[in-house]
Amino acid sequence: MGWSYHKSIKLGPFRLNLSRHGIGQSFGGRRLHVARTPDGRTHVSVRLPGGFHLGKTLGGHPRRHRH
């Protein structure tokens, strides 16, 4: 059985995300959100009226899940 850990600390408009994979950062609000993962990828997401959501991950290599 695997284990996980996640803790998020809000620092003004920024958020520091702690997990067993490392430390990530995020910034933004309801409509626009930018996150940097511990492995160096950047994820940008935009929420539009009517329930539409667009997201794009930039850079790095996608993490492979181990089972």
C-alpha cells in the first residue's frame, strides 16, 4: 500500500504546497490559476463562465504512476 502527504500553506496571494514529492507553488484565483509542481512543470488553468475549464501543462516530463 502506498502513502501520501499533502499540506497547503497560504501566504498572501501565493500558496505553498507540500507533498511527499516535494514543494510546489501556486498563484491565482477562481478564474486564472498558475501552479508550479515539485518536478518543474507549470500548469495554467482558466475557468470560464458556463462551467468551461481550460488547462495546459508546460515543460518537464509527466510523472509516471507506480502501482
